[in-house]
Amino acid sequence: MNRIFFYLILLFANITFAQKNYKIGNISWTYEIPKNYFYQTDNFSQITTTGEKFLENDTNLNLDPEEDILFAIAKEKDSNFNIIMSSYLSGNNIKKFGINEYINKLIELFEEKYKELETPINISKEEIEIDGKVFYKIKNIISDPQKKYTTFLLIGEISNKELQILYVIDNEVDEKLITESILKSKFK
């Protein structure tokens, strides 16, 4: 009987540690990470710095808004693939352009920047729902000379702020795991 009780405590502890609540304005977002993934402590600082340099000269969009990083999650340490990052931003771009036009401007910017890098991409936009909230999903298949991979950027307006969820994958199994974990998340 003690052994069963011990296993129940372990099971509950694993569920508790895998599921976290994040405060966005007056809304709480509950997200459970995929199995075999772990929280990163450095928030992928090298990737973030590279991305910021990639976009630094755009004057149309406010690409340096107030940002609060919620989490960075990875499947493997020191990998640039099978990672998830989430943050919420001021919402200035959504207020300025409206969410649909903002997404279109981001797509134009990505297309322009990858063309400068001479890297073939296939980019698409789709409207999705996460627990009744509308998000736009920008899917970008990148055919880098070294590796083909896909980035997903989900953007939604939550409590007058911009919630971003970015994930980078290099295989269909992890794409499915990450996508399912995001779609199962809840807003309260």
C-alpha cells in the first residue's frame, strides 16, 4: 500500500512540474510541456541575439517592444532544433496595424530577410484557435544548405498584449508533440 501511495505522489509531482501557469495581464495561461522536454535556463540567448540582428534594420515594425520571456524549452541541451520559446510583448504592433496586417508585415519581412540570405523558404499563414482564443500561425519551412527545418510562430492577442509562441523543429514526431501540447493549453 505504501508503494502505491509513493507512486501516486511521484505521478502527481511529475504532472505538477510539467504544467505551469503564466500570467498575461489578467489572464492565466496553463501550459504543459511535451514529454521528454525540459526547461532551459538561458532562454536560447545565442539564437535570440542572432534573430535580433537579423531583424534590426526594419523601421516599419516595433521589433524591440517590451518583452517578458515566459519560458524556453528544449528536447536536448545545446540544440537549435526541437525547442519552444514563449513570451508576451507590449502589443504595440497589433494596436498599430491590427493583428492580421501585423502578421502580413511579419511575413513580408521574413521573405525579404531570407531572400537577402539567399535561403529558400516556403512560408504560410493560418488562423487557429487555442482554447477559444484566436492565434495566427506563421509556418516557415527553411531549406538551409546544412539542414532543412521548420519554424512556427504563433501570435495571439491576450489581455491587450501579444502572446508569442515560437518553435523550431526538424522532424514530424516532435512537430506533432509540440503542436499538441500548445493546442491543449488553457486560458482562464
